[in-house]
Amino acid sequence: MKTLSTNALFACLLILLAGCHATRLTSSVGRAELGDDFDPVDEQTIAGLEISHVPIEGGIGMEFGLRYGKGSGSLGAIYHELENYEVYAGPRYEWNQAPWRPYLSAGLSAISVRGTRTGAESATLSDIGFYLGGGIDYEVGENMYLGLGLRKTFEQEGELYGPGELDSWQYLLRFGMAF
């Protein structure tokens, strides 16, 4: 099973890398807002890396990404810290309106969360859900892009220190290179 999933991941990456200037490696930073179930760590700083492949003239393609988020805060005398790791993949549609490239995407999102708080052991949980995303990238130089993105994850739930929804809004500043 492990070899099959490693081979499938490798095959997907090869497919994404095929093509000239249609594959982009994009880094992103921003903020995520979890629901109030995770107060005081519901606002998180996030960073990620994404690879996408869409035909140069625009159209449907695919994306694969990894994202890390972290938030901390106090509620009363208790200090909380929450880290999450997200892996996502799905189809992506881009329009080529040179130098602009607006896009929409959707797919599966798997998240793993680890929370710690003063006086308690850490707790972890994982869940699989969905995401919707969109944004716009602007070509600032030959094969270099800056952009803004908005993502919404949903149908991700779990019980860390009580039941809660891991759904989030993610606001992203993006920088990418095409090859």
C-alpha cells in the first residue's frame, strides 16, 4: 500500500511537470480563520507550497499542495497552541488573460491537527474534507507571478478538547514561478 501511494504521488508529480511554462511552483503565506470552536487559536498564520499544471492557453488542469498553520493564545490562565498540516489536491481551471491568470479550484483536503494547552497533554486529530478556492495571479516578470488567493475548507470535524469544526477561510498572498 505504501509503495502504491508513493508511486501514485510520483506519477502525479511527473504529469504536473510535463509541459513548457504550464507548470507553476507557488509559495503562499497568509491567515486562516477557524471557527469559534477553536478560540483562542482560531486565527492562524499559514504558509504553503503548491504545484499546479494548466495548459498555457488556459483551461482545466490540476493542483497539489501542502500547507502549515499555527495559532496560539490564552483563554483565562490557560495558554493554547494549535498546529495543523493540510494536504490537498484537485482540478483547477485557469483563464489566460495575459498578464493576468484568474483561477478556480476544488478538491479533497486532508488535515492533521495537534493542540497543546497548559496543564494538559497534547491532543491530535485528523480528518478528510473538501476545499474550494479561487484567486488571481499576475505575471511580474518572465515566468514569475504574484497573486492573491482565497480558499474555504469544509466538512472537516473532530474532537480535540471537545467537538469542533476544522473548516477554515484562508487568505493568501502567493508568489510563483512557471517552468
